[in-house]
Amino acid sequence: MPPTPCSLCHTARALVKRPKTGQQVCKDCFFEVFETEVHNTITEGKGIFERGEKVAIGASGGKDSTVLAHVLSVLNKRHDYGLDLFLLSIDEGITGYRDDSLETVKQNQVEYGLPLKILSYNELYGWTMDKIVEQVGRRNNCTFCGVFRRQALDRGAAQLGVDHIVTGHNADDIAETVLMNIMRGDIARLGRCTAVTTQSEDTIKRSKPFKYAYEKEIVMYAYFKKLTYFSTECIYSPDAYRGHARVFLKDLEAIRPSAIVDIIHSGESFQLEQSVQKGMKAMQTCLRCGYISSNDLCKACALLEGLEAGLDRSALRQKQDSTSAAPTGHRTIPMFERYSNIGVTQPTEGIEKAIQAIEIR
Amino acid sequence: MSNSDDLITTSNGLGYTTSSANHPEQLVKPPTNISADEDTIEIKIEFGGGLHLIFSSQPSHKINIPKNIINEDGSKQPVNMKYLVKWMKNNLLSEREEMFCDGDGVRPGILVLINDADWELEGELEYELRDRDEIVFISTLHGG
């Protein structure tokens, strides 16, 4: 096949076929359209950011959050958003899984010159995922990890004193979530899973600037820019349900690449009738730790109580309407407070650590 | 425009560090032949996105394959990607075939680059391989 010229600049050789549009573009035009589309997602309507905002990038060391850290740094400079950016990583305590990816985040800290905070499950809950799996087994441990991670991100962000958390969720992830929420009939989540930004009272604002960015383009971007990221799969049971949705979605994409944005659009178009909305639980704060919850106890406190009581998988069925005081001798989660500014490693400190990490190899 | 944003990195952009890989590069001997010419071509294969884990944890391979293949009807044609994928399945893949293959092709969710170009622009399975072509396979199925 003769080389195809770029459909945008008409001079350089096309190297990428864009899944969303079918456009054939060269490397430089690809970078430009990719970055511009993210900029558009960010600035659409009132825009997701406010000038001077402190923003934590939820960084796992994987492709999505690495590309997000890179693109946000670039756009913040190029369009003068005036953002104060941080990297925030959660260490679940999974030996042989998080170690390498946390090293990657430390390297990103150096490359992008952003302050990094790592918060561990062990610090926050007194439990690592390794210990949890030892006690509850390999089935269903993802529930613990998911509940704990969500809260850990919020708590890490509160400790950094940031106003806003951004995550690397991409278009494929969101389309998967729409499918999953439809299949399990989760009306409440279906309503909010497609929003670029979510915020309720007492929670830190969360946004997904890659809502319309295809996974294929994120991977291509990381490859062409030679970004440092780390691909790995959790050593404990993978999220099987999401796995099915993901394979199904990839099959759909192979037949019709626009399927991904089409599913997101369907998700956005769902509207709940008022009467249904009224029937949903109101939010309150957890009586034990102060974190937002739809019950007296938040899910994390309930799960932790089960773990502390030495329960196995039955810890998952721990009640969320018990009294506010934890049983004597149990460890609990510290009170959730926003703007309790502590413990950020500065970029220079990170550089030293990263150099040490590199020398070890 | 984007050049000014470039950062200095030693990364390969493929999502693995050398410490997680077995041998950086290994020469795999050509297989004893299956109805092909004596002539062979050299192909460089690289894996990204964790895909090397099902290829003996080696992210980079140099292989030799026949330059031409003989079809069932006896006609000769230049070796193509379809043959390469089948060859990899039979000679390189160390485990979990379903993570790489789907029918005659590769599983949806694996990106393929031929000499740094999206293979969708190069004819995918019908692309005719040339000596010293570089093929990159990147899995997008792992978590981010």
C-alpha cells in the first residue's frame, strides 16, 4: 500500500487511523487533535476547572493516568489554566503489583516536576490488600479494594488540601461502566457515571478529562511520546464482571468504532423520573468516620469492622446501620476532614528518591 | 507545536521496565520449514502493554520467516501479517493463546503498528512483510 498523506496537514505521512472519526493523521497532527479534544472537554460550558484551583491527578503509573499527567501539564502551560497540579497515588499494599507502578509514578514526579503524595491502605485502614486477601480469600476481595480506594483518594486529596481530583478514566472505561450499570440495573450509578464532573456536598469534586478519549489513542499517544508508564494486571482476582463488559465492547468497536461514543451518548440521555429520584436514599455522613455515606456507617467502616472482627468473606455483609462506636479494641478510620494540610513530598525530594530507585536496578 | 512539550525520557513508551522483562532481546531460530522458499527475511517484533508476559516475558524478538509462502493451490505469494500471526502463535506464544489470537487475526484490543504506523492504514492481515520490518503489538486490555 502506498503511504497515505495526513488528512489534516496533507503533507506528512498518516500514521494513525482515528477510531472516533476514521480520519488518517500524521504524528504531529495526532498530538494536536488529541490534546485539543481534551482541552475542549475541559473548557466546554463553564469548564471543569477554576483558575488557581489545586488539582490532584489520581496516578497509578498506568497508561491513562500517565498520559493524563502529561497532557494536563502541557495544557495547563499552553492555555494558562492557572492550576496547581499534584500527583496522588494509592498504595493498596499488593506485593509484586504496586511496587513497579509506584516506581513509575515516582519517575513521573521527576519528569513532570509535580509534587507527589502516596497514601497507603496500611496507613489509613491498618490493613494491606495482601493481609485482607489472606483473611477473606481471593473471591470478592475487589469489593474491599474498590471501596477502600475511593475513600483513600478523597482522604489523600483532603490531606493535600486540593479542591479537585482528576482521574484517567477514558471513553472505553465509561462506556464499559454504562453497560455494566445497565446490566445490573443500577439506576443511581447509571445517572452519574457519564458526567465529566461529579460533586455532592462534602465530597471533593471529581472529573474525567479523558471522557471522550479513546483508549487506542491514549496508548498511541504514550507510545509516540515515549512516556514512562507501567502495564500490569492485579495479581488478585481480576474484576471479572468488568472484564466481560470490556471484551464485549472491544468486539463492538472492531465492528463499528463509534460504538464507544454512541454508548456514552446513550448513557447521557438516560433520565430518571422524578418519582424514582425521590425514592433514592439521601446522603449523610458516616457516624464513625465522617465520610459521605447513604447509611449511618459508610461502607469502608462496615468492611473494616468485619475485618477487625476476624470475619472472612462474610465481612462483606456487615451491617451499615449499627451504632457509631466501634467495638472495643477495633482499629477505625481517622475522622474525615478537608483541608488538613499535611505531608507532601516536594519535587526535589522526589528526584532524589527516583534517582535512588533507578540506581537500585 | 508539540515539539516544545517533549520531555526527555528513557522510556520506550510500551509500558514495561527492563527489570520486569526476562531477556531484552533474543534471537529465535527459524522453524524447520513448512512448504516455503529457502529465502528468509528478518522481522523485529516488540510487545507492549504487558503483552510480553505471554511471550516468555520477552518484550523484544528478532525472528526469521520465509520470504514467500506457498498457497494450497501451489501458487506463491509474499509472506504477510496473517502468516506472521500464525507463526507467532505456533512458535513464540508461551501461554494463553486466547489472549493474543482471535480466528486468523489478533484479538480486538491489541494495537498493531507496522514500522510505527497503525496497521489499519497498512492493510492489516494482508500487509506484505519486507526484510527488517518492525512490528509492535500493544495490549490495551490491562488496567490503567
